[in-house]
Amino acid sequence: MTSQEPEPRLGRDGVSGIVSVGRALRARDVSRPTPQDLADAAKVAAEVLRRRKLTRL
């Protein structure tokens, strides 16, 4: 008896691991930060830099 590797599966439907143009565009749109996300990140970054400057004094 020989040991065989199981056939690779992409997902339950057999295609869910394949990236289509539609899936790629959806992922791009969903992952884009909103203006509020950018503003929140800028506030956090400014606070981190402020704390960093205080600890170096």
C-alpha cells in the first residue's frame, strides 16, 4: 500500500479559494480606510509621538 497525499481542496464549494476579479475588487473596497479611520490613526500617532518625546526628556 502506498500513502497518497489527499487532493487539495479550495473550500467546500471547490472554488472559494480562487480569486476572481469581483472578489478582488470587493476585498479592495472593503479594506480601504475611511476618512474617519485615517483621522483616528493620525490622532493615535500624534499621541504616541507626544508620549515618546516626554519619555526621552
